[in-house]
Amino acid sequence: MLTNRFEHPLNEKVRIYLRLEYLMRQMSHASQLNDQWQHQIFFRALFDLLEILDQIQLKAELAKDLDKLRAKLKTWMDIDAVDQSALLAVLDQIDLAHHQLITANRLGQELREDRFLNSIKQRFSIPGGSCCFDLPALHHWLHLPLAHKQNDMANWLRQIHELHEALNLWLRLTRDFGQHQPQVARGGFFQYDAEDASLLRLEICPSYGVYPMISGHRGRFAIRFLPFEEGASIADTIEFKLAIC
């Protein structure tokens, strides 16, 4: 059955993690295409990512979260129901990602020092500021051979490789901790207690014509389903699946 999938963070740190993942996905996707408009999306995502990295001490926080995750998984050692070889493989992945992260230079530092990126970054904060008359250097780059551009983008992506690997691993394992369970919202409303949760994952059939507005924190949350079409009615009962991670 076709479903729409939604995620919602239950603390500010996970909110930032999801935004960074979203931006890195945009960059990775755009870098593979032969489309100058997609390449401009690559730069916008890159500069947004650097803006986030300038605002928070992400490296230390993510390293701490990997440590906590590793400690949690180690409590599963010697439990008969747990595949020990798979668990050890995951612990090795965490150790490698943690080591690469803490030994890396300041996240994004080489990107900040890149001459070309510095020459175009400021204009991207202006509406329409990436026009050819505002950024002739960018206009020139956009018309370079595709192989040249993809090589440049691959090099820029390598500068955030340690962040990408560590963040993807933490999010993947965190998501795996939560299993989707069937739930019912009556009158478009659902609330629940969720002690020490970090992330909600929700699946709902699009035929209901609604989307979820989620509020709360790691202790308790509420979901209110709202109609997408103005004036549309909401079903008395809405069935959906929810994972609390």
C-alpha cells in the first residue's frame, strides 16, 4: 500500500541532524546530474550546511552521541537472542566513524577556505543573487565540461566525508531502534508518552488527504492531522503506523 512517510525530531539536536542529512542528500543527488539548475541547488545546500556548522559545535556533540550509542549496544553483548557477529560488525562501524570524526580537521574548514566557494557564497544569500550578471565566475563554472564540474563537486563532498559517515550511521541505527506499530487517531488527534525518545517516524495512506502536525518533546508528544484541502473533512478514525525511536 502506498504511504506517505514523515519524520519529526523530539529534541533540537536531532532537528539539526535531520536538516544536515537533508542538505547532504540534496548535494549528493545534484552532483550526479548534468543540469546547471541542479548544480545551483548543490551550492545552496552546501552554503546552508556551512551556516549550520558555523553555529554549533557539531563535531563534539555527534562524537558524544556515537559514544552513547556504542555503550547502549554493548549492553546487548552475550544476549542469546542477539546476533553477536552482526552486533560486533556494527560496533566496529561505530568505532571507525567515531575515530574518523574526532581526528578530522574542523568540519568544513577546507570548504570555508576554498577560493571559488568564497567568491560566490555571499551572493547566494540574496534573492536571485546567483544570476550570471551577479556571479560571472559561477556562470563560467556552470558551463565547464561535466567531468570537470563533477570532479569539483566530488572533491567538495569529500571535505565533509567524516561528518556524512558519522551522521548517517547514527541516524540509521537510531531509526532501527524503533519499529512501526499500527495506531489510530480519533477525530484527527493522537497523543502518547515516549520517555527518552529522539525521533518519530510516521506512515500514513495519502488517501486520507491529511498531513501530521507534531508537537512535543522526548517525554510526551501529540499528533494532529490536518486536511490538505481547505474545508475538507477529516475521517473519524485515521489509521497510521508510528515508530518511536
